[in-house]
Amino acid sequence: MDKDVSAGSGITTVAGRLALAITLLAFGLGHAAVLDGVSAADAVSVAQYVGGIALFAAGLLALRDGDTAGGTAFSVLGALWFTWAVSAGASGNEAGLFLLLFALVVLSLTLAGGEQLGQVVHGLFFVALLLMAIAEFAGNDGLAKAGGWFAVAAGAVAWYAATAVLAHWPTAVPRRAAGRGVTATG
């Protein structure tokens, strides 16, 4: 990989973001129950193979290429997706605990900083997992559906982030000065 390429713009990162996007969309749409006959259980295969194995492999490749932020995020998320998939069918409290711990890992990724779109993806995903964990503990389908929508939004942002790199679209929001008449000094 060309070392002049900024972190987050390499092909490994694009592949990782697409794998995360597909997994988040399947997971979110299954929990939101917006497609007739599609449930969260239908996302298990996608989570295991795309979210688990492919995302973990993208993480390892990113680490090899020197992208520690992307490599850490993708490999940790890949391991967690794989674990979620193989433990599907767990009891409410067990599933709630796993989702809560998964949410805390994603919160760490959110707070770690990095590029804006990645933080938005992780932030939305954190809210999704937190809502779903509470839903599991409380037995509340409404919260699970709301969490599903946050996961769909996170998946859409991840998909945009990957596509933006390939299509040379903007990936950062320009920063403005603090107020009227304020200028930045260089």
C-alpha cells in the first residue's frame, strides 16, 4: 500500500466498510422488521461470514498495512459479529449482556476519534446496540425495532463512506469558524 494514502482511504478500508455496511444493514433490517418475513435470525449468516470472517480478515490486512485504527476496529468488530452469529438463540439476559458488552466496545471505537464518517457509524451502532440490549433485558420489541433503525442508519453511513472513497466524494464536513467575524489564524 502506498504510504502517502491517508488512513481510511485504502482498498482494505473500503472492503472493511462494505463488509460492515452489509452486516449492519442485514442486522438492522432484521430487527426493524420492515421487510415482510425477514427477522433478526435471517441476519445470522451474513453476520457470521461477512461481518465475522470477512471483516476480521480486513482488519488483519489493515493492521499489516499500518492502519492501526481501521485494523483494530475491523478485527474486533469481526470477532464480535462472529460470536453474535454463533450464539444466536441465546436467552434474553444472555443476549442482553452480550449486546451491552458489544455496545461498550463500539463506544470505545466511537470515542477513540478518527475520521468523521467512521465516528458517525460507530456512534449510531453504539445507540443501536444499547437499545437492543435494553430491549433484551426488558423484553421490549419496540426498543429492538428502534435499535434496528439505528443499525440501518449506521449501515447506510458505512456504505456511503466506502462508496465515497471509490467515487471520490466528500468524506469530511468542512469546519467553519466559531462565529460571525471570527477568522482562523494559521
